[in-house]
Amino acid sequence: MIKKLLVTSAMCLALYSNTFAQNDIIQSRQYPQNYFRYPLDLTPPTTAGSFGELRPSHFHSGLDFKTNQRTGYPVHAAAEGYISRVRVQFGGFGRAIYITHPNGYTTVYGHLESFSPAVIDLVKKYQYEHQTYEADFNLTPTQVPVKKDEVVAISGNAGASAGPHVHFEIRDSKTEETINAQLFGLTIPDKVPPTITSIGIYHLNGKPFSEKTPKEFLGVTGAGGNYHLIKPQTLELSGNIGFGINTTDMNSTSFNHNGVYSIELKLDGKTVYTFAVERFAFDQTHAINAYIDYPAFESSRRWMQKCFILPGSRISLYPQSVNNGIITFDDNATHDVEYVVKDVAGNTSSLKLKVKSAPFTNPQPVKPTGTMFYYDKRSEFSNDKVKVIIMPGNLYDDLDFQYSVSAKPAGAYSAMHHIHNHLTPIHDSYEIWIKPDVDLGKYADKAVIVSSWGGCQGGYFKDGYVISQVSAFGDYYIKVDTVAPVIHPLNIKNGSNMKAARSINFRMSDNLSGIKSYTGTIDGKWVLMEHDYKSKILSYTFNNDIAPGKHVFKLTLVDNKNNFSEFSADFSR
């Protein structure tokens, strides 16, 4: 077994030998150099987040350029082109622009404080025409052309950001894949090799990977790119083995712990597995949950990166593998196993292991205790109270699906249905049908599916069931939402004098299904209200359209089950 695997590994390595860049990093193609500039004029350029860095439920899609912990820096077009898309949203990037360039790439700039005047006018026009704060629209090549170096925005902290910075991406304009910007020459000073803190060993032996897979984690120590086990030993292994590694990287300009660029696993000097964060598509990003040891992350927040590939994982970050990175030890020989970890600058760290291989006898197949679900087939479980339907592409490996039921929670309209467990990830979503234990009657259109941790999953009533798409296994039951959202005025009441106020501010809340929409009017005319992601404050900012005198402000909130509430106040200006 070992000999056959090594021959195949050498062949695969030869196929990829011509894809190494000058700094000996792995990439499938060359990218234009000296074409794009940095989005900021801050030197040296420094980042808080790297491309492909591990984040909960996604790979980081760009570079996060630091802005000295403040907002207000000019953001420059990385090259000539035209602004092709503008987006304003509650979370996410907050405010973002997309510039399409004539060389086939698009650059993205996120978490902005404000846009250029031409874009501000277009955004405001869209918001008022569609009566919405959130905006996402495309522009033609002639609407807002830009030149390289031109200031297109001001840096900020909008949306779901942990602090002021500019999120920057380079995408393939045709495929919309996002690509590591440092491969275009937008490098960050870096002479620091990656750090390795621990490794994982997984005894797979032909069984699907799950939280029940026998595993062990071993501590690692070292520095300067050379690492070894804290407890030096020859590992005695047999059968089908998968390896994992916990590793991070830093650059020379920041103390942030970021992601590495590539991981290679070698057996007796031959590469059997490669991971490299060169480029990926956004519909693949949730497959980070197939890449990491998801049960270990969920149970202990351990970022163990598996060096073997689950059969249902479909991401382009694995440029090469032999037998999906799984190694069979069965020949009574001693083997050399090596991890080689690199950052995008080519700084390298390695960890070498000795493995004593022992004969292996395949155990008897284990009979499933539940219902077998297959990663590449439509899978369904049903009884008289619940139905679960999972389409191909949503499981990363075959699954011995488990189901149980327990008593109805207080205030629920069904029993608690235990849909497998939270240690198995779902790539996108699956369909769950739950039958109420009582007649919903007039509340049928108010019914939702709720998770045991309190999250509303939405839903609609059909054929005697409440049906919803959910994105995780867990415990679910039915509730109804008949309670209207709550409006909390912060600086206005009936009769307020708002002459000195810059804005009218509110907080809003909902007990279950979540707020679907909010509408503010002054004297019956729609006004733009912004919902800030961090402060959670909903605000209208006064402009010159409001003349001195008496006015009426009204705010209407509607939740996702169409319960609504209104606030109204006379004010003077």
C-alpha cells in the first residue's frame, strides 16, 4: 500500500512543479505584477487579516488593511476602470464599491465611511426611489469611470467590522472567484515564518469522519521555522490515518495572528497532500467546515486544520492530493512524515515525525444505529411528526443520521425534535418539516420553527406542517409569533423641539421572528433611516429638506410574521 501511494505522489508532485512562484510558493498561474496599487497611502502597508484566513463558517476573502485604528483615510482606485457595483448593507461590508478593470479583474473595497460625491448621489437616488436604506446595484462602464490613484472613498468602520480598516479584494471579473492580492505584488513586509502549535492524528480506517472518529492531539514546540513534538517519540500507527495541524502566521508589521498560505504533508519526502489559499469561489467558502476538524472547533474552539480531504468537500484550495491525503500504514517499516507550512512571502516552517508502521486488519463494518445519509445523494428521514430532506452537496461525508424526540418546551406548539447533533456541519441548508401537536387554527400564518438555543429559523405552514430551511443540525420545535416589534425612542417624544438635534434616534427589538422592515416618514413623506450594525441604533439624519416649523414623524416596524407597531410624534424644527 505504502509503495503504491508514494509512486502516485511523485507523479502528482511533478505535475505541480511548474506552478511554483519565484519565492517557491504554490500557485496554479501567474498574475499581473505592478498593475494594481495599494488602496491606501499608509506605509508600510500592514494588515489585520490575511487572505484565506480561518473565520467561523468561512475563509476570509481578502486583505484587511489597517488604518491606525481610526477612520477617514482616502481610499484610492487600485487601477483604472469603472465603478461597476455599489453596496450598502446593515452588516457585511457596510458600504462597499466594486471597480472593474480592463485586465479582467475587479477590486473590492469594504467597510467604507463614505463614497465619492458621484457615488453618493447615485446611492441616495437609489435609496429614495426604492425607499430602502440597503442598496445593491450595478453601474454601466460610462457612469463612474475612475483612474488609477483616484480617491474613490473614505476609509471607515461600517458593517460587521471589528475595528477601522479597509477590506480589499481582487476578483476574477468573469468567474467572481476571489484571489490572494499578494500574488499580484501587493505584498506585506514579512520575514516571520509560521508558528505550529499542535498536530492531530485521526484513525479513519474506512469510516466516515465524525465526532466519533478516534483522534489524538499532540503538542508542538520550536521557533524560527523548526518545530518538533513537545514529547519526542516515534509514533506507532496502523491502518488509514489522517493528519491535522494547528498553525498560524504573522507578518513583520503586525502582531495579529493570521492564516498561513500553504500546508504540505509529506511521506518519506513525497508530497501526499497540499492546501494553498490562492483563490476560491464564494459558494465554496462554507466548506471551511469540511477543512477544519469541525467537531473539535464546536466543542473546544480548536482550529485544527485537517490534512485530508472529505469526499463531499468541493473547494479549489486543494491543488494536489494522493488518496485525499489519507495514508495507509501497514508494512512494518519506519517512515518519515513532514509538515511544511509557508506564508505567502515564502517563509517556511516544518515539523518532522517518525512513524512506525504496523500491520493492519480491517475491522468488521459497523452497522449504522440510525439512518444512513450519503453526501452525494438526496437523503430523507421521516415519521408521522417530522421530515428532514438533505440535497446532495450539503454533507461533506456519509452520515449515520440520528433522531430522537423529547417533551414539548414551554410555550411550544410541538415536541422538541433532536435532528442529529451540532457537531456535524451543513454546507448550505436542508429542509425540515415539523407537524404541530395541536391545531394552529388562526395562528397558522404566525408559526415558525425555533432552535433550542433561541434562534428563529422562520417557516411557513403547508399540508399540516411548518416548513423551513435551516443551516445546522440541532434541536427544533414550533412556536407562534403574535407579538409586535417594540420601538424605543431615544431622543424624541410628542412635542419635542428638535431644532438643535442632528438626528432622530431609536432602538428597536422583536421577540421572535425578527424585524423585516422599518419605514420612517415626516409629514407623510418617506425619509431615509440608517440602521447601524454596531450601535444597533436606527436613525434619521436631518437635512435641508425639513423646513422650520411643526412636523409629524412616524415610524412603522414590521416583523417577519407581519406583526407591526407604530410610533408617532409631533416635533418642531
